[in-house]
Amino acid sequence: MGTAVNGLVERGMLERRTTPGDRRTQRLHATEAGVRLAAEAAEIVDAAHAEALQVLTPAEQEQTHTLLLKLLASLNPSALEADLS
């Protein structure tokens, strides 16, 4: 994880900021370039999902979504709450 974070910091996608009140720790913040990159990546992923799901009917897509949420909830119950909000 540290290597990935360091790479993103070096490329200007993330910056480290000292935590107020505790100079021993730092928080990571996305830069404007990092936010743009994340948005571009999300568009690519969305397009790939749409392409992969086009072989399914809308009902099958909904069923797949429901089943994947069920699997996710079994692995991490709090993840389901995050997805539904």
C-alpha cells in the first residue's frame, strides 16, 4: 500500500497533510489532478460494466445486482449500508 501511495504522491495525484493536533500523523488528500483521474477511471469502469452487462436482460441485470449485494453483505455487512445510502 505504501508503494502505491508514494507513487500517487510523486505523480501529483495525492498529497500528504499533517493532521491538525497530531503532527506525528498525516492524512492523504486527492489533488485536483487526482480527482480528475479518479473521475476518468470511473467513466472507463462504468463503460466496461455496461458493455459486460449488455448480454443480460434488464431483469437479469437487476438480479445480478441483487445477488452481488448479497455476496458483498456476507463479506462485509457495513458495505451494504454504504451502498444503499
